[in-house]
Amino acid sequence: MGKKNNKILKLKVVIKKLQKGLLQAKNWNTGFVSSKEKVPEDVKEGHFAVIAADGYEERRFVVSLAYLDRLCFQRLLERAAEEYGFDHEGALMVPCRPIELEWMLTQEESCSGDELLV
């Protein structure tokens, strides 16, 4: 039970950092910083950039905040926190094959997370 609570706490920390980063990104878009630091135009409000990387291939996705409620995406964030830590700048890196993240994003229902192969 303690291990599960620890993972939930870690996930909450990841989500809070992501939300903080998104708030900063929104401020960047309003002109508070130089144009080099602006969020790319394809990352619209309510979305964030994710890079799926499996060691051989990397691909960038723009993901809706709604995916933060999905169990499979939460598990992927936990794995990202374990592999990359919390001090990562730029797009969120997740440790999975790009095709797996693409599949996850096309599913209408919340998946269990066991479907990821990496």
C-alpha cells in the first residue's frame, strides 16, 4: 500500500510541475519574454508538447490536458519521472515508442497501461 501511495505522490508532483510549466508557457505567449522563448504555435491552449522516445526514434506530439486523467497516460508519466527525473526543460519526454503513444492517443477509453510494450 505504501508503494502505491508513493507512486501517487510522485505522479501528483509531476502533474503539478506540468501545470506550472503550462502556466508559464501561457505567460510566455502573452509577451512577457522574448520571442525565442515562446511556446510553439502548434501548442494551443489546453495542450502540451510530448516527445515519445525509445532510444532509436523520437517523435513530438501535441497532447490535450484531458489525457492527464487517463490511467495509461499517468503510468507513462510515472515511468518518465523514474527515467528522466523532474528537472527536464522543454517538451515532456516519455519513454515509449512513438507508435505506442500515437495508439494511446487514439483510444477513446482509458486504457490500463499494460498495453505499452517498452
